[in-house]
Amino acid sequence: MHDVDAALPPPEIIARVEAGARRVTTPCGAGEMIWRLWGAGPPLLLLHGNFGSWLHWIRNVGPLSEAFTVIAPDTPGFGESAMAPDTASPQAIAAVLADGLAEILPAEMPLAVAGFSYGGRLAAELALLQAERVQPLVVVTPGGLGIPDVVGPPVAKLRPRMTPAAVADVHRQNLAQLMIADPAAIDNLAIHIQDLNTQRARFRLTAWTPEDRLSSTGRALAHVRAPVKGIWAGRDAFAGDTRDARMALVREIHPDADIRLIDGSGHWVAYEAADRFNATLREMVQGVG
């Protein structure tokens, strides 16, 4: 299974990619956490962003599964996964992931972890909980580094009784403002994924303290012993002109950190610049296990 066929209708693209996965469930609060696994190599865990699901990795799971067992869950409160029993801190949510991984993988098996945006916050906490086996930790355009996100214009809002075309236009506007730098890269699949993810998102970062929302990733990284790597987007709307300061902060905490910049891409770099992202991430985690 390689990259997705953009000529197909979005639901069919998703169905084809998902058909290649093994679906696993683990306990999560009053329900289950949903995991999808592709491939058969060393394990690579991919944690999606805020208002997301495994679909944030739709253009990555296939190519990466040629070299790794790719594990892409819906984290608690997103996609098909139930809410965590405790949502008051990133540590509490990461603990649910750690417990689930304990059921999926042998305890001694090394694990590469890549977390996108909000997923980078959970990945850093997971690297503390499973310090003996996370090798390496890759943060992808993460928040929570102690630097406030850029505040842009208000996002477009969905309203009752909108036509499908109007709903698609709202998602296109918001993707252009926040997630994808090149308007030409906002295709029907990206819009469909944005619609699905928005409908299913139940967790809100407002459940955390203001300090956790601002600085949880940086605080966790200060204690992570695993090799730390980072991928940044050249045109990340959330970082704006603080992008270089964010990369410098990670290097300050981990002087040996391998930090890469993918020029021209917006925040959702794994989608917009999938080929470059896949090659970069594969190089970063090659040899794990």
C-alpha cells in the first residue's frame, strides 16, 4: 500500500487505507480506545493533532508501513475513541495511551513515537511514562513549548441547516487559515477529513490548566531521556514568526536534537508535504529496534 489515490472519492480513499489496517481496542474510560496498525516492521506510533484522528496520517501510514509497523490510534475523546476517565492533564491522557500500548506491544520492544501538534504533547508525556523503550521521540510542529500560538482572525463557523457546499467552504477557509499553506493543496480529501474530525472531536484543551496549555510539552521535554527529534513546517500558522524560537527552545533543552524544517508547508505538514515528510520521518527513526 502506497500513497492514496486522490482521484477517488474521499470515503473510498479512507475505506481503502483502513482496509489494510488491523483494528485493536483497549479500555478507555467508559468505553474503548481504537488503534489501527499497518505493516510488520519495528513499531512506529503516530499521534494525531487537536480536533483530529488517525486520519491526520492518511497520506503517511501506507508509505511508512513499508518499513515499520505503523500504529495510529484515535486518542481519547477524538475519532472513534471514548473520553479518557481523567482529562484534567496531559499526563492523565498519556497514561491511557501507555496502558493501551502495554496490551498491544511486548513491554521490552523499542518504540519510535511521532506526535503532531497536540499529539506532540502526548508523545512527550508518553516518553516519560515509557522511558525505557521510546527511541526516538519526534515532535512535529508541537504546541506547549511556552510560546503562545499566533492569534489570527476568527475561524469560520458551521451553522445549522448549511448546505453541503457551504459546509465544505467553511472547512476550506479554516484549513487555509490554520492547517495548509498552499490553497491548491486543500483537496476534497482534506475537506472531508476536516469535516469528519470536527464532528467527532469531544475533548477540549480547556480541560487543562492554562499552564499546561502553554508549557506542558517543554516541561516534559526537560525530563525526556530518549533521543529527541523535531519536524517543523516552514509556514506554520500557529507558530508564525516564533517558529525559529520554538526550534531553538527544543535545541536548548536537547542540544543534540535533530531538527528539520520542511519549507513551504503549513501546520499539517504530514498531509501537505507528505512525500517529504515521509522521507524525513523514515530517516529519523530508521534503525529503531
